[in-house]
Amino acid sequence: MERLTFEQLPEAIGRVLARLDEIEQLLLNSQAEAVTDETMNVKQAAEYLKLKIPTVYSKVSRREIPFNKPGKNLHFLKSELFAWIQAGRKKTKQEINLDIDHKLHLKKSK
């Protein structure tokens, strides 16, 4: 492993962040593949999401949650609910700061 100078740190951090993004995507994809396309009813979806049934109905009516409605009954795919949960992940302060540093570095290097 090579020793970095202070001037090389921003570029090295940028490479590390890019690799970290790749690893994160690989992990998310492998987790999503592990979730089967099991079909669930409202009660099962509420249990899976750890929400109350009226909350699930409310989210459906506001189209905040993925669902299928062939006929009168609501159906949910476990894989879609899992992806919906993953999409709501919020970055930590450290991740936000690293992203800002990375973007500033890219702007300076242009």
C-alpha cells in the first residue's frame, strides 16, 4: 500500500467513496434478491412493515406504498415493500459530509 501525501488525500477519499458506493449497491442488490416475491394481504403487509392496518390503508390511498389491486382486494409483494423500505434510508451526517467533500473536490479538479 502506497503512502499518500496530504495533497493526494482528496482524490484518495473520492476513490474510497466511489468503491463504497459500489459495495453498498452490491449489498442492497444481494439483500433484495434474498427477499422472495411472496404475495401478502393487508394484514401480512402491516405486520411485515410493523405498521397498523389503518396506516397501511392510508399509505395506499395516498399512493405512498407499492401495492396491487386486481379486483377488490389489495395485494403487496414482499420484494416491493422491501425495496420501498430501502429507498427511505437516510444518510448519516458523516456520509453527507463525505459526499459534500467529494463533490467539492470534483468541482475543484475540473
